[in-house]
Amino acid sequence: MHLVIYAKDTLDKAQTLVENKFHEIQNIDKSSPRFTGQPCSSEHLQILVKAVPIKQGHKLRIIWPSTPEIRYYKEGPCRYLGHLIGHEGEGSLFYVLKKLGWATSLSAGDSDSTNEFSFFKVVIELTDAGHEHFEDIVALTFRYIQLLQKSGTCKWIFDEISAICETAFHYKDKIRPSDYAVNIALNMQWYPPQDWLVGSSLPSKFNPGIIQSILDELVPSNVRIFWESTKFEGHTDMKEPWYGTAYSVEKITSAMIQEWMAKAPNEDLHLPSPNVFIPTDLSIKDATQKTAYPLNLRKSSYSRLWYKRDTVFLTPKAHVIIDFNCPCAGNSPEAVVLTEIFTRLLMDYLNEYAYDAQVAGLYYGVSNTNNGFQVTVVGYNHKLRILLDTVIERIAKFEVKPDRFSVIKELVTKDYQNFKFQQPYQLAMYYGSLIVHDQALPWDEELEVLPHLESDNLVRFYPQMLSRTFLEFYVAGNIEPKEAELMVQHIEDMFYKGPMSLSQSLFASQHLTTRVVKLEKGVSYYYTAEGLNPSDENSALLHYIQVHQDDVLLNVKLQLFGLVAKQPAFHQLRSVEQLGYITVLMQRDDFGVRGVQFIIQSTAKGPKHINSRVEAFLKMFESKLHEMTPEEFKSNVNALVDLKLEKHKNLHEETRFYWREISDGTLKFDRKELEVAALKQLTKEDLIGFFNQYIKVGAPQKSSLSVLIYGSSHISEHSKDKSELGEPDNVVIEDIFSFKRSRPLFGSFKGGIGLVKL
């Protein structure tokens, strides 16, 4: 047993607490069980396993039984080899496979490790073309390992890894105390006391012999290859007993792999160059002006800059978000798909350049949003501007490469095709959002247009998308105000000014907002659908109660209800009635429109029955609410106050909180303080009144939406259930888009009085 206490108490007080709680546990001097030897005998080596997955796609896992990294955690041999084999920069294995159009991702390293054995894995996601070049890919993998054998162990590479790890450990963000305690308890099982806090985070002993010994295990005679593809369907001869996965096993020999290596393309594989993104200036900049909340530092017709200097965490890090608000990016299924392909292509083009930045602790992302796309750069601020400028330049000078377009289109198509393999509760949540989000488009329309889109479509779409845009910036961390303003000015100049400007400012009518459908008070809405995966027995229910648009007093009443009801709901619906393993009561926030939702997934009961049990729970909970003692009520209020007063643990948490306020347009940067003050004035009668008005079955102001997903176990109940839902005060939604057109919308906070004026 290993026990970790993480508390502000004195050591004596913590010791007393431990002794009082755990003194009855006896030490019986029982050691942990050990399983010596390797789990793989000779019959398990030199094999090729072909398996048929559920989802579309091809995956290759090349695996070797290896010496556990834990034995040499200060030398870090698997970290060293994983760094090189899994590298994505120029000359790397992935760079070559990507250039050939055969792979979309690659990772490498130690896994499934114990004190006695471990496995070194190379995992490669393949394209359709890559699937046809399986032998070449295996050969190139071994050829890269052969390169490492010939190159020897490089001290400068180890020193670089060590320096990156040391910086990462020194400036590691704080995490939840519970997670920190769990991590240390796990470390206590693996490491000596002096390394309980550090674990394997700091490889510091360069030992070429140990690295070479692991490398010597990555040979053809020791390999196990697992190849997954839906193309193997009907071409396997075995089925595993637990999930019914079809597979086959073939023997491969060292001689076969040598033949593949001889025939493989002659590509320029080489070791990486020194990492230019490793930060060397880790100083904390003086804050001339300390502010508690983000400032609207700069505004023009092209952009708006929100700025928050870090005066709390004091780390050499920064967070930059740029939201490109592009009216043309989401006005049709074609536009949505082309925007997604654009963002993925951009990430694809940047990969070999920016990979070193990620290794050095500087991360970036480009992703599509409801109203355009977003660029994020996070990490050490020293070289952040270099990476950001490169990302922005690639956007401004974007070119469509037909070969890469085809690869990304294939990847996006498979993602859309795999949508139907989501769990039923996820499908219920999707339909719920599709119903209440005004501008949301259905996935099947986007999938339908995908096959008809070619690179020329993106060539024409890209300048149109950027022709009119507005940029929303959030810059936070170890960056001075002037730096932030210059950053914005540079980007404005690149997009809006000069003879070859890409963009113009938006017209007043073009500023986009995401609005939410207003459900009618006193009405229960229902939407039913069959699951998209015929082999999935699970059914699911989303029971959503829409309450109000962002309001401090109503917020805290809703939050307190959620806190008080969460455990009883779980106990009754999951533990007592055993409706389903996935049983959740949670709050919901759609762009400032607040509510609460029950999510339940089950094979035991159909969704209509589950919905009736949710309503039965609410009737039962009403009495529990009335029976709550003043002490219990106060305890719950104090618990919620404590949750709200919990400080952000790192810059990422703080940024996420403030960016949500900015993107929703609510701008309540002092939300926590306002809601705590409102909570302290709340009475039990206030909570009961709120419940009676908005939540209880039959409440006059209640607006609810139930999404019922029928899995294969209950699909026969669908028609009958649907016909029985048409009672007074019930509305069965037949056509989502006709329904949305018929309903009023909540106003957007963007543009409201005293809020963000576009």
C-alpha cells in the first residue's frame, strides 16, 4: 500500500490524520506479485496478425518485446529511441512515409510496461495507398532502425532531450491535487524515495551501451506486426472470443523482411538537425500594470485584442488565440467541409517545420469553428512569435497541393464515415445540439458533398473565405502589452493592407453570432431516431431541460440544483435501477443559454422507459428537496462556493475561462465573484421555488427536449413508442430544420447593450 497526503496542514496534523484513519490496517509484509520472464515465446514472435476493425481506416503496429524502460529510467533508452523513430521532421521515417502519401501519423515508444517486461511499439496510421505498400513501410521502418545502428548513439541528441525534459519539469503546470497525489502514489511503486516526485521525468545519465542494448532488440527476429484494415473482411480465418474480431495469423521471417528492405524505395532517411525552438530565455518579464481581468487593449475595424498579463503563475509561457470570423466559412455543407480540409492541410504543411517546436514545449493548432477557423499557439514565450509568424504566413500564402489534398480528403471522409460508430449517447448529444443550435449543419449533408470536392474547389474557396474577415485576439501570459499590440498590427498589415491584401473588414451585417433555439415553456419536445450502427445493442436518452439565458442569480440556482441532484440521480438511476453504465446528470451551456441534462445509455431498457424513469426521479427528488435540513442546504451552498473560489491552477485553465466569456460575448470576467455573492444570499426556499418553476415535472416554465436513440436491442419498440409520445403538451419533432425555422431564437450576447459591439 502506498499513501500520499496532499494538504496545507502541518506535517504533525497530517500524520495525526493518517494515523486516525489508517491505524487499523496491518502491515503483513506482503510483497507485490512478480511475473518473471517475457510473455512472448518463440511462437509469438515473427508473426503478422491481420485484423478487421469496426471503423474505416488502416493501422499498422510494429512491436518488439523489450527490456523495460523502468530499469534504466535515468538513462532513458526508450525515450531516446522513441524520440528518433517517432520524429516527424525532415529526414525522419514519418516525413518519408508522408511524402510518399502512405501515412498520416506515426508514434513510437515504450508501452505496456512492467518491472519484468515491456514492448516497444511503432504505430502508423496508413492511407489507402499506404495499405497497398505494407511491405515497403515495414522495410523503411527497419531501414531507419538500421540507420540508428550505423550512426551510433549521439550525445548531443541525448543532451537535447535531457535539456527539454529539465525545462518541462521545472516549469510544469500545476494540476489537480487529486491527480498529483495519484501520480506520486504510482511513482512510489516504481521508484526509490529520492525519485518519487520526479519519476522518469529527468533522464540525466548518458549511457550508449544501454541505449544500444534496447536498439539491438528491435530486430526482425523479435518482431510482432499487427495490421488492421476493413479490407481484410472476408479474408481471415479466426475470430477472437470476447469481441468477435475477425483475424488471421501468418509467419514472417527475417529473410522476408530483408527482401522487403532490398526492394523498398531508396529514400533519404537521416537523423534530425538540432532543435532551434528550445527556449533559452526563460526570464519573467516585469509587469508594469497588474490587472485582475483581461483588457480590451486594442480595437479596429479589422480586429479586437484582449490582453491579460500573467501576474499569478509567473512562468515563461504565453497563450495566443486568434479567431478568424469568416462569414463564407460556414454558410453551406461544402463551405464547412472545405474549411475543415483547409485547416487540416495547413497543419499538414506546417508539420515538419513545427514538430521541433512541439518537442520543445511550444504547441500550435489550427481548427475550424462555427464561424470560421481558429489559430492557437501555446507554450514558452521566448520563440512563440517565430512560430506564430510562420503559421500566419502559411495562411496568407496558402497554396493547394493536389497530392496532399487527396490525402486529407481521404482522412476527412473516413472521419465522417466513422461518425456512425459513435456511441449512442454521443449520437443523442449530437442530435440535441443540431436541434438547438440555429446554424448547425447535419453530418450526412457534409458527407454527401465530400466526394464531389476536388482541389480546384479549395483553390477557388480559399480567397473567398478570407475576402471578408474579423480577427478576435486573446493574448495572455509572459508577454508585454506592446508585444501583443505589435503582434496584432503585423497580422493586420499582412491580411488587410498593401497592394495584395487578402481581406477586407466585415460589413456590419456580416458579423456572425451563434444563436440558440428557444424551446416553448410548458412543452415537452421529443426527437426519436434509430442508432446508426446496426450492431450496437445500446440505446440512449438525452433529457435536456432548457432554463434561461445567462443570469447570475438563475445561474447559481441551476448550479446548486445540479450539485444537490447529481449524486441522488446517479444512485437511483444507475445503482438502484441499473438503467445503464453511462448515467450522468450535468449542466449545459449553449453560448450562454443554460440548462441541465440527463444522459443515459442502456442495453437493459429502451429510451422511452428511461425517459419515464428520469421523470419519476424528478418527482421523487422533489420530496428530498423539501426534506433537506438547513444544515444540509448550507453545506451544499458552501461546497459550491468552495468550488467557485478554487483558483485557476495554470495559465491554460485561466485562458479557457476568459476565452469562453469572450467567445460567448458574455464578458463576465468577474463571474466567480458575482456568483459567489449571489450564492451566499440564496435560501432553501429560493432553490425550491426555482425547482418548482423550471425543473419539476409539469412546471409552468419548464422547457424540455428528449432525444431517444434506439439501438438494436430496442429497435422494435421505436414505432410504438413514437406513436405514444403524441400527448397534449408534447411535440414530436419530425423534421429538425422545419422545427428550427418555426421557433424563435435567444438573442446573442455579442452586440448587446454594454457588451461586445460588433
